[in-house]
Amino acid sequence: METIGERGTMIQEFYRGSSLLIEGGTAFMGKLLVEKLLRSCPNLSSVYLLVRSMKGKGAESRLDDFSNDPVSKIFCVVFLHLFKDKA
């Protein structure tokens, strides 16, 4: 990946200060996308996940499942580490 001096990669610069809305972030590919963005782009302003009801499960139940998933726990730890100073 091409680096732009001290500032970061082109992707990091593209997302610098951005707020993202991700639909489908609790599904397999969505989890990977969110984890990659949080790990690779530390200067994101906010990441919002749109969680909808599906297959008889409410949004809150799906969010609970998401937060208890081992993959989700890994990037939640990364998220808290990267963004703890921004709150």
C-alpha cells in the first residue's frame, strides 16, 4: 500500500476524520470490514452500525450476539484501545 509521508496510507487519509454508517456490520463480512477499518484507520471519527431485526430475532438480541462473538470481541478491544482518547 502506498504511503503518504508521515500522514499514512491513501486509505487512511481518505477516511481521516470520517464518520461511517455500515449496514450489515453484524454479518460475517461486515465484522471483517469493521475490524479492518478500526485496525487500519485510527483517525476515523465514528463508526455506526445499522442493526435490524432478522429471522425472528430483534435488533437488540442480534447486537447481544454480536458483542458475544469472539471475532467481535477482538475488534471491540481494538476499537476501545484506538478510540479511548477520543471520547
